[in-house]
Amino acid sequence: MAKFVIAGKANCPHFAKAELLGDELTLNLPGFRVHKIPVDPNQWDTWLQNLCQKNNWKHSKSPIIWRELLDRGGKGILLGDANAFQEYALNYYGVKSELTSNDLTKIGSENENTFQIVEQEHKQVLASINPFNLTISNPESPALYYIINEILNENLFSKDVFIRLYTKNRTKNIDGISMEIEDLASPHLRSIKVVQDPAEAFKECDFAIILDELDESIGKDEETNLEKFNNPYISLAKDIDQNAKPTCKILISPFGSRNETCALVNLVSKCLKRINPKKYLIGNSMCDEMTAKAVLAHRLRINPAYVSNVIVMGQNISDSFYLDLTYARVTDFDGAVWAKTGTHWLNLISMVADKQWINKDFMGLVLDRENSVSQMLSRKSILVFAQSIVKLIKLWNLSHKNDTSLYSAIVYAKGNYGINEDIFLSIPVKFENGSYFCIKNFKISDQTGSVLEEITADTITRISKKFIEDYYVKNGYDVKLVTPKVVY
């Protein structure tokens, strides 16, 4: 089967001559196929130069005609201009063009008018599209493989999602990830692009998912000549603030550096000027909440989805945090009272009925849960972490008017639950109509109040310059100041 591509200026009479000859051959020969590419005359030189550079050809005038061994996009063999194509048609098929120069000029003019009409219609279609710009930083994170399918297929954003994968070092692996996302053929995905320029990556961004890990290497500060840790979050925060929409939502959720998510959220909040961090910045602590729910559900022999209001107070797992079970509850429990799932809730502490297990064993099981699962799988346990990201995005973007449950998230905490410091902490929140809010008049016990004071002091110390200089450079990021505990 002969497959030819004819490209030229939309108003070029020689292009008109070649395309009419191609149409005639297509009508008379069942195995002959032609694909025509009209190009804007003002963009022709640049378009032709890029094409020739890509295929290592030499050609300087309109039209350009080549034959493809496969369907469009395969390896091409350059044929030449309109005269070369006519000579080819005459020698192989005995067909030649009988049109005069005057006729070809008129057809070229009609082609240009038609091209302009089609381009105008195309621009109107593009103008009617209201794209949702989603930027994912560090696409090589192991979590991306697990979250991208659910993000696109559950319609968490809109029908026209433009995804930009931002990375400083583009590799074949990242290009492969981009191709695999395209292969999902999601009806909500409009386009996907791998970007290295931060200005382009975060331009008019509506939602940014930051999966970057901390770089624990020590570099030299050129201005002060002092050693410091290379923290990518400072430059990321500035790039997002300068280029994204003022209403851009930012979700911070590194996998390998989870124990520093709270400190990173506080750091990013200091760099945001145009974007209000009190409304549009969240850190992921829901993974720790889901892990605790799984341990409690295993103890009660129920589905983890039937455990609610388990709150992570403080920072992150493997770090300074507390689990607050004061308002924890369960449903669909095999007890004295049976009711439809979600309609009858029972106090979790009463159902466990073993305070010694809660005080001594529970926290250890939560801390060791990920390692236990990883050993059974013989690989890193990533599913719970990935699912926590999807869950947090779903809660933050979609309406949940009937959802009365409390969830854990690292948000701006000042003025809530007795916290008077200007910091971000993991505290209980509710989600509704695309935003989150802290519960007003939320009663906390004296024990919880003292716990929050300890957490607040720890967080202020952790994000201070002195702490970074005294501890990070000497010991690295994994520094614990407070022992994890349970409050109920």
C-alpha cells in the first residue's frame, strides 16, 4: 500500500496541484492513500525547518512530499516537490495533472480561505474548553503509578485535565511514565506534558501535587559560604507562588521524607505571598490516620472503612505525633445493637474494651505496620500512602455535605483547639464544598490540651534556624524530639 504525505502552504498553487493529483490517484487506486497537511503561510518556514531537521532532509520550497512505510508517524522517504510527485505519478501510474496555472492559483486562494475558516473554528473550540491545570512535581515518585489512574477515572478535578509532569532532570523513565498515562485513554485527560521549566510547569496551575523528596546532601551557600542542606521546597514554593493561580491548591506529600512533611509545609507557607497558605496549602498526614484505623479494625475484626474520627495530632508518623481517640467511633460492629452501616455509631474505646492494649501495644503496632507489610510483600508498602493522597484530594475537591467524620490534615492551626502560634500542624478538620475548616467550639480534654502545647513547642523548635544548624547538619533530618503517644 502506497501512503504519501503532502504538506505545503495553504495558499500555494503547487500544493493545490499536488493534492488534486493525490485525490485522483486515491479515487482510482484502491491501495493508494494520501494525507494532506496545509500549513499557515506565516509559519511555513519554521515548520519546514523543524521537519527537515527531525528527518535529516534538505528541502526549501512548498510543497514537500514524502512516502511513509507505516501509517502517519512512521519512517519517511522524501520524494520532493510537486514536480517530483507528478513525475512519480506519470511514470508509475500513467496519470498527470491537466490543470492550468490560472486554475491552480484560484484553487490555492480557495484553500487559504478554507484553511482560515477551519483555524477559526478550531480556536473557538479551544476557547470553549475550560482546562484544569494539574502539575505533579517529581513524577518518579513511586506513589504516582498508584494515584494517577484513580485521579483521572474518578473525575476528581474536571473533564478537561491538563497534566504537567515537572522534573529538573528529564529521563527516559519519566517519558515512559508520560506515555503510560496517555495509554490509560482516560476521557478526562486532555493532554500531558513533561516540563523542565518551572515557569511553564506552574503557569496558571489550579492544583499542585508536590511529591519531591528532601535532598540530604550538603552544599555551599555562595553568598555566605556556609554549609547547608539543599532543600528543593524553597525554590518550588517561590515558583508556584510566582506562576500559579492565586487560588491554586497545594498538596505536599513526599514518600521518603514523610517524617518532615509538617516542617516542609511550614517552610513552604513562609515563601507564599500571592497564594494564601491558610486556605490553599495542605500537608498529608492521612496516611498515618489510615494506618491507625487498619490496626484498630484488625483488633475489632471489621472493615477499616467502618472506623472514623481517629485523629493524628502533631506532625507525622515516625516523628513527633499523637493519636487522639477521644472521638473515635465504629459502625457495623458485631455487637448487641445491629443497624444499617453508617447509621449507628459506637464509641471505639468501649468496643475495644482493653485500655492496657491501647496504652502498651497499639502505638507500637501502628509504628511497625508499614515494616510488617513490606516484609510480607518483599517490597516497599506504598498502597496506603498512595490511597491517602487520593482520599485527601477527593475530600478537598468534592462536596461532602453529609459527611460528619473528622479527618487529619496538616493545615494552618492558629486560633483553633487552643493553639495560638502561627504554625501548621496535623489537626482534625472537615471538608465541604471544595475547602476545609476546623470545627468551632470543639471541646478538648485537659490531656489533649497539654499534648497540643507540647506539639506546638516541638514544631516551633523543629522549624527554627538554630535547630536546623545544630541538628540537621550533624544528624540529618530524622530527629525525634517527642515520643509518640495515644490520647483518649
